[in-house]
Amino acid sequence: GFRSSLSVVYFMYYRLHRLYPNCELLMPESGNLPEKIMDLSADDLIIACTFSRYSKNVIDFIEDAKKQNAKVISFTDSYSSPVKTHSDILLPCLNDSTPFHNSVLSAIFVAEYLLQEIVIKYSNKVSDRLDKIESILSKKDSFYVK
């Protein structure tokens, strides 16, 4: 993701990393995308997000990811989005909003739905990790309790 669509990707990363520790947030600014692309394989899943005025960085990255046989899920605003040709699954999310910006609300909604489905489907695999996280947070008095 780039600009406002980065918030969708970060949301997915934050939530998925709680379930699967091998999740990574890949950022073009990190300067290590060539190494990350080189290490991709058919065992990897890329979740991308870009909306109108589509990010060239995102499109180039998922094109390269597909060449490495990685799977790609893309959040975008239209079936005619340029990420369509490089995506295994295309999730169109309307983003029309006020004149000065486009909304990512529908993409966040779809992301939340996908995350809930993952937890339901793979609850036996992720519940131990979630319990351990909660245990650590409880021991650290991380939350205000009345």
C-alpha cells in the first residue's frame, strides 16, 4: 500500500501478525524490496492495496511477486484496476467519498471480515498464540481495569 491505502495494509499486517508470526509488512521505503522479492515463493501470500491514481510501486511489486509464484490478494477500487492482471484474488472496495480524499472504510471492512473468517476457520492453530499474547498483556498490567 501507498499513501491512504497503506492504512489498509498495515491494519491487515497488525492483525495477521498476531495470528501468524511470520507475517511481514513490506515497505518500499525500507530499501530491501529486491531481497524480499528474490526470497518469495509459491508458499507466500502478498496482500496489496491500491486505489485510483494507482501506486506504481505496488503494481511493480506484485508483478515481481507473481514472477516468483507468490499468491496475490489485492484490495482495489475497480475490476479494471491495473493490479487485476497480477492478482489471484481481486477485492473491489468502493472508495468514493468527499472531494478531497477517498475513503478506505470499505477496504477495512472487507479486511476485518477476512480476518474474522481466518480466525474461525483456523481457530485451532491460532487460539494458543492469541491466549499467550493475552497472558503477556495481563501480566504487564497493560490495560486499565476499574
